[in-house]
Amino acid sequence: MPTSLHLTQFTRNYNLHLLPAAHSHISLGNLVWKPFWGQPKLSHPGMPNRISNALYDAGLLTKTQRHDDLKSFKAKICKRAVLAKINVAGANKVAVSVFEGMGLGFEREYLVETEISELCTKVMTNKQRVNLDKHLEKLEPKLQRVVFRNPRKTYVITELFYGNITIKVKKSHELAFEQQMMQTNRPLKANFYPEKSNEYIFSHNEIPFAYKMERIHLFNG
């Protein structure tokens, strides 16, 4: 039987941060700005969007090497392992984010239940970590500040989490929801029940819902 964790407990246990569905282009190696107080931001003035671009700007990668790095970080390999035995409950925030990413204005209070299952993760390989560590060690502190603005506030995404999202909508709003879904091309499976709320299952393995990050300063490969 799968283990069920609430979304808050799951993210806390794995030290994760949630991703808006609008950021479907996020891949391993993306940079994140984490202020000393407040939530992480996926962009910041003067901060490169990806670690490969930062290393290229610093003269540590050729254009070809940067291209190969970006390609390797976007590899479509999703590992299940222990995560496949975990179902994440109370994922309303993720579901609403997915709706917003699809251009739907569906209200959170119309959701009866939400769950993420079939979890898998993309993880930066040991080789990628070691190579990144070697490159960062070549950057003098002054150049680090030029490239990253503040290395203590700049983090790199080292893991991405994916899964299928199952939602149940209040019976009184199912028709409106189904009409909205007909306007999208999103992969969707539905289980219909006459006496209880229908289940709608989104295949979400192309868009991550959460990530783990590590600080650039003193990064350990």
C-alpha cells in the first residue's frame, strides 16, 4: 500500500519548494534567487537563468560545452524508486497552479480532494555535480559576485519532482469544469461516479511541481 503524506509534510520531509505550473520550462541547472528572508524567486535582475549560461559568461565553458550542458540537464529520465510508494494528499495549491498554467480560472473552493501519485524525480548526476564543483572552484570570489550577484543568495536546482494529479470537484461544478477542460489539450483521464464526485487524473510527468535546490556558495559535488 502506498504511504500517504500531506503536501506540506512531503515538501518539508524532502526539503522542497513548489513550482508554479507556468514554469514548465524549468530544468535541472536552473538558478534560483533565495533572499535571506522571503520565498525563493526563479528570476532576479542580473542573475543568469541557468548555471550553464553563468559558466559560459565566466569563460569556463565554450559555446558547444554550454549547449551540451543544457541538453544533458534536460534529459527525459525520471526515476521512481521509493517515491513511487508515496501519494501526496492535500495538493490543492499544485492543482490550482496547473489550472492557471492551462489558462483556467477554476476556484480552489470547488475542489473536494486532490492527490499526487506515481511520483518520480529527475536528479543531477554525480558526474554533473563533480563537473559543476570543479568549474565553481575556478571562480575567484570577485568573479563569483560578478557572475551570480550574490553567491550566498544564488542556488541551483539539483532535483525536480513530477507526478500525476488526481482531483475531485464538487458535483455542482463538474459540468462547468468539464466544459473548461474541453478547451485544453491536456492529457486527462476521468472516472465517473453517479453517487460521488468524479475523479479527473492529469498526466503531469512533463511538468515538475516541486524542486530541491543547493547554494552556489561552497557547492559540494
